[in-house]
Amino acid sequence: MATEIGLSGNSVASRATPDIAASMARNPVFAVLPEARRHQLAASGSPLRLDPGAALFRVGDEADAMYVILAGQVEVAVPGQDGRDVWLAKIGAGSLVGEMGVLDGGPRSADVRAGPRTELWRIGRRAVMEILSVEPSSGLALLAMMTRRLRMADALLQERSLLDLGGRLARLLLESQGAVVALSQGEMARLIGASRERVNRKLAAWRSAGWIDVGPYGVKLLDRQGLASAATPAPSV
């Protein structure tokens, strides 16, 4: 569920516009805009809060806005051929999400769902395009960024196509920023497109090897180097 947040007396709405503009400045396209233009874009937005698991948008949706993540994180996934989601990435606070669809005008190419305590700042596509139309330098930056994104997407798909279940699970655990991954085995299975039983067996094997510990708190990473070896695709011959 998405909830529009009122503009008064709220921790999200009270965040200074410069903080939101600073997040945009880390994006190659918006970085070339004058600071005043980024502040103008930030001021045109509105706060949004999502319940855990709620969809921000889905594949095929109209790209009518981009979002600055103020708190929490979102998960990016695409539907797999077998009907299960193929998890691609997590994007955390201070980052932009949904800007590519806004910039190229195409429909959404992935599903994006909220994690716990996710708060965002929504900036409509019309406001973005009005700013970019009077700032020609942003066009070259947009072209360069889209080229990099395509190369990165191709590399990611090729790499993940070579990973087995253990590799995908190890990659998921290693992408956590902390020593403990607070995900249930069912959530892990959903994110990597596997069954809970297979995830359970793999975690049990890694626990026996001393790479991880498993408890009610989640999965504690004990040997990142061991997990990294499982997350490395086998060389093609």
C-alpha cells in the first residue's frame, strides 16, 4: 500500500530540499544541471510511504515519476519464464529509482517493491522533462548513462545466467551491508527463484562448512571469502 504523506508535521516532509537535490546530484544526468534546477525539481515533488512488500511499480506500468529513496530500501526484480521473480538488486536510501523510464519515455522494465520502513520523494515526469528541455547539456549525459546501463545490464544477465542456486544465494547474502542477513528462508527462495527446501539444504551445508550461522535473527555471515567462491561463475570453456 502506498500512502501520500501530508506536508506538515512529518519527518519525511520536513527533510530539507537540499538533501533531495543532493541525491539527484549523484546521478550523471541530473549532476550536469545547475544546482538551482535540482532544487526546483526537488521542490516540485511530494513524499510517499510504502508498506513492506508493496509495489512501487510493475513491469509495463507507465513511467510517470521518478523517486528519491529517503529511508529504507526497494527491491528490483523481473518476472522469470517459470513465473517466479528473478531478483536483480536492492537500492537503498539516497538513491534514485525509476528515473530511466522517466528519461526514455518507455514503460517500466522491472518490478520495484518496498522493503521495511520505506519512504520516498516522488517527482513527476512532466517536471523532469520541463527542466531537461531547457538544459541541453543533460542530453549528452543521458545518452552516456543509458549506454552504461545497457552494458551493465548485459553483463549482469550474462553473469547471473552462469550462476547455479548456490551462486545466486551466496550473491544475495554477500550483497547485504551487515554481518547478519535478516531474511527468512522463504524470502531468500523468492528472491533467487528457488524452492525453500533447496535454500534450506544449501544453508545447512554452508553452516556445516563454517561459512554461516543460522538462527532466529537470520543468517550470520562468518566466512565471506568462502561465500564469494560460491558466488563466482564457473569459467566457460
